[in-house]
Amino acid sequence: MEELKTNNQRRSFIKQSVYGTISVIGLSQLQAFAKKEATKITILHTNDVHSHIDPFPDNDPKYPGLGGAARRAALVKKIRSEEKNVLLLDAGDIYQGTYYFNKYGGELELKIMSQMGYDASTVGNHDFDNGLDGIVSKLQFANFPFLCANYDFSDTVMNGKTSAYKIFEKEGVKIGVFGLGIELEGLVDKKNYGATKYLDPMVKAAETALHLKKEKKCDVIICLSHLGFKYAEKKISDVEFAKQSRYIDLIIGGHTHTFLDKPLVSTNRDGAAVCVAQVGWAGIKLGRIDIYLDKHTGKKKMEGSAHTLTNIFDIA
């Protein structure tokens, strides 16, 4: 367990509102396309942050000095100052991993995410670690929705607390975002998820994506998935999901703590491109996907990267 900083340090961080300046990677060859024809949508994403609010210690053997919520907030603020159409999304497992969760039960994590302006998250398996009552008691501190299409909470205290999807509109572009959760049985203690029903994620993804595309007329469809990137055994993963999918442009994944410097580009059932992204864990990286959409032709181009948060981004 990481050492807790002093109370004064913690209070200073929580109250901090000026995050400083961060440099970001410039545009690639897609610039010409963007300038002439397309609306640009910038998707920023995290997954499996696991209550890592502070950076790793400088003497950590694997991640010395990396991460930290203040640095992430600084980078998000910088990108928002440069781009008009930004969404900030999370693929679950917000909770569990440091003293902050043990002490505050998720309240601090949700307050910080709200301060950063997250637009949506899905539900990860560790988000059940304090049980359903634990989730419900802390939702008041989140000013963003939790999205999950394949957990049926109707017989629990979580009934009505999540949505299958949400639609965002940026410069006339409709962006449908929905969530998928992993099988809880055998992974989470039964008492922590109670009467939650797990529904087949591929069936619910197909239904939701079809609804968003055909009925809601979404131009871009994004799935926040906590299924995991890839498995050796026969088990549904984001890689397999992408191949089976239709209408989904981007899968932002979690659960397996997979560090991808750039999204994996796959093809779906119709031969269309699907990007699969994931940025490891613990808030070490912030993912970025720039989507360029020509509203007249419907053509899309996507470019992705992952920004490592190092001490270069320390706040004075």
C-alpha cells in the first residue's frame, strides 16, 4: 500500500484548480483531411485507475514517478484549450488499490473525476468492492453518468442508477457511447453484486449499437468495455468483440491493464475498421483518439496515441 501524504498536501491537491501547461503531440498527415472536409472529435480516455491519485514514488521499481491525477488534469485542460470537441471517458475500475479508497470509499476518486470534467464511465469489477450499497452511497459525488448495457440492476439498489448509453453532440456530430461489463460470477464476491444479472455482452452490444446507429442516427459509436483486451483461453475480449461487432467505431477497453501506445485497428463483420484502445492502469497514461468525420460522405479517419504522465508535467 502506498504511503499517504500529509493532510496539508492532500488538501492542497484537492483544492487545486490551476493545473499548468502540458505539451502534446502534434497532428500527423490527417491535418489536410481535417482542414478541408472533416469535423474533428477528440476522445480522451483512461481505464483501471484503481484509486491512484498520487504519482508513483520516484523509487518505484516499475513506474518511478509516473502518473498522478493532477498531471492528468493538467493535460486534459491543455488539450481542451486547443480542441473544440473533446470527450473524456473511463472504462471502469475507478476503485481499489490505494489508501484513498480504503479511507474514503470512492468519494475522493469521483470528486476528482468530476472536477476534471469526465463525461462518462462504465462499471468495472473492482467498483463493486464495497458492495452495491457502497456504489450507491458515492454516486452523489459523480456529475457524470455510469453506462452499462449488460448489467441488469433492476432487482437491486442500483436500479435506475446507470444507463445503457448516452448520446453527446459536438458541432452537429452525434456520438453514442455505451458500456459493457465483465462476467461477475467467480470474479466478484456474490455478496458484493447481489441480484445483479449479467447479460450476454455481445447480444447487448449488437442491440445497443443498432439502436444508436439506426434509430438515434449517431455518426460515431463508442463502447466503454471492461471485458479485457485479449485472452489465451476462449473468452470474450475486446479483440474478439471488435471482429464480431457492427456499427461500432471505437472500443475503449479496460480490465487487463494492457498498455497500448496506439490503438489496435481491426475489422468488423462488415469489413469496416474498428479501433481498440487501452492505456494500462493506475493513471500512468492518458489515451487520445482523434476522429475526423466528413458529415457529407460519412467517411471517418482515426488517429490514436497514449501520453505518459511523467515528472516533466509537475506543477510548480
